[in-house]
Amino acid sequence: MNRFEVITPSDLPGASRLLTQRGNIALAGGVDTVDLLKQEIIEPRALINLKGLSGMDGIQSDAAAGLRIGALAKLHQVANSAEVHERYAAIAEAAGTAATPQIRNLATVAGNLLQRPRCWYFRHPEVDCLKKGGLKCYAAEGLNRYHAILGGGPSYIVHPSNLAPALIAFSAKARVFGPKGDHEIDLEQFFVLPQADVLRENILQPGEIITQIIVPTPPPGTNSVYLEAREKQSFDWPLVSVAVVVESAQNRVRRALIVMGAVAPIPWRVPDAEKVLAGAKLDPAVAAHAADVALNGAKPLADNGYKVPIAKALVRRAILQAGGVQQDG
Ligand SMILES: Cc1cc2nc3c(=O)[nH]c(=O)nc-3n(C[C@H](O)[C@H](O)[C@H](O)COP(=O)(O)OP(=O)(O)OC[C@H]3O[C@@H](n4cnc5c(N)ncnc54)[C@H](O)[C@@H]3O)c2cc1C
């Protein structure tokens, strides 16, 4: 590991200026950053510790402005917030099931969205894969049981964050401060497919810092659910996750948003499946049809075909649960 400094700026413009310098990397809870240092994936000149910045760690909610989660808020704060539970259940559930209690006490909301992929080839210090500037995605023909079934190629990573699908299902935005000033980005537009740029996972530019996540107040009649399947329950990333937000009126769905995690290189929204639900009276057959449509484009690799039936089952269950329909299994 190379030697590096840790600098703790006291204001946002100072932090942003430091982050425009090549080799300087933002540090929040440090959970992923420390792993990346140990795996020699990053070799920073300096870590710019954002935890010295004030006013970026709270959670506020009001009907007009919606929910505002500071970028430095911890996952446990989100999971245990009464406001988040009451109106944004899928977000609370996603935060509360990530990792372990110890990690949720350290890990921040922005850090969770910006964590790098878990692919074992990418994380191996001696493998020079496509995402590290090498010539080949070793997962494509190698060991790929945890890799993408949708949207893959030329790299087959999956997006690892629990929070991202739930936030996108609520049409959340990231507020970003940087050299171009303060602006908001729809989280749905924030993540980048490997086809567009294999070296990056999001559109954040040098010097840009996420300061807040803004979630609009959902219309009356909205319910949400986050479900996931894991190989082991103790600590791990999900094999598949899904967040569903359903807005209903007079026993019919007005609008539904469905976003899956851990199946594609970015959080994977499925508009065709959402269309199946719009205007429908929810029942198990409609939910099963939407779940089939959600996985229509799936192209499993040699070892990860098992993700397709798991994803279908989770999407179907999440739709029924969010729509308040009794399930028989
Ligand atoms: C055993 C284990 C199990 C896990 N299981 C799960 C799981 O089930 N689900 C899940 O979602 N995650 C899981 N994780 C990952 C963990 O949740 C993330 O590593 C953590 O959320 C990262 O947050 P952090 O604050 O520590 O980020 P850091 O490690 O500090 O930063 C991560 C990245 O974000 C950048 N960054 C951080 N904040 C900002 C900001 N405000 N603006 C700009 N850039 C910023 C950093 O530069 C870095 O690139 C697990 C981790 C471990 C070790």
C-alpha cells in the first residue's frame, strides 16, 4: 500500500477543491474505501475526509419538501427513522437489511450508493480486468454465479447498493456540490452502464460531492416494499433485490415503479412491467405477469440462471405486498 495523507476539510468548497486534484479520494464511513486500499484498487495521494463537514448528517421530512437525507447520514439512522418507516417503508427496509449492525453504524448513505462492485475478479489485486483498464471481463466466461443477468456486457458486474433501487423507486434525486455549483441529479440517471463507460459506475465528476438525497413526498395511497434474497442471512450482499412502489386509488393501481438490484450493472428499472400494472386491479395473476415481463430480457451467464426465478418470485411478491393483496405462497 502506498503512503497517503488524510485531510479533513471544514467546509464544502474546500473539500470540493481538494477533490479536483488528481489522486485525492473522498472518504465517508470508510467501509468500502478501506477494502479498496487493501485490495490495491485505489492508491490515493490523499483521502479527503468528509466527516468534518457539518450539516450533512441529518434526516428531515415535511410534506412540501419531501424527505431530505444528508449524504453523511448512517444506514442505521435511515433504518430507524420513524418518518422514513411511515412513508418510505422500502427505503427503511433496504437500509436496515444492508450488511451488519456494525457496518450500518459506520456506512453512510452516499457511500452506500457509490461503493464499487463486488466482482471477485475486480476485487482481486492481481487480476487486471476490464474495469481496471485491462482487456477482458473474466466473469463473462469464468466464475459468474453472482454476476449480471440483465444489461451486462462488456463487463458483467452487478450494482451492489441496497439503497439505490429503493431510492430510485421513489424517484429520488442526489443533490451535488462541485466546481459547477449546486445541482440535483435524478438518481435514475446517475448510474452508468459498462456499455457507456466500462471504467466508471456513475456520472459524478472530479470535485463533486453528494450533499443530500431528496425524496419527493409520495401521493396518498402509496405503499412500498423492499425484498431481497441472500445466500446467507448473517452478512452479505443480496443475490437479488427488488423495490416496488405502488400508488393505488379505488382498488386499482394508478402508478407503479419497480427497480431490481444485484441483477444488472446499474439499478434496473422495468418500465414494461410497470405498464402491466398501471390501471390494473391487482391480483396474483397480474403480479405474476408483471414479474415475467420484468425478466423478459434476462440473458443469464453459465452459472447465474438461478437468479431469474428468484427475481421473478421477489418481484411478484413485492407487487402483491405493496398492493395489499393476500398471498398464498
Ligand atoms: C461484510 C460486508 C457486507 C456488506 N453488505 C452490504 C449489503 O448487504 N448491502 C449494501 O448495500 N452494502 C453492503 N456492504 C457495503 C457497505 O454498505 C458500503 O461499503 C458502505 O455503505 C459504504 O459507505 P461508506 O460511508 O463507508 O463509504 P466509503 O467507503 O467512505 O466511500 C465509498 C465511496 O463513496 C465515495 N463517497 C462517499 N461519500 C461521498 C460523498 N458524499 N460524495 C462523493 N463521494 C463520496 C468515496 O470516495 C468512495 O468512492 C457491505 C460491506 C461489508 C464489508
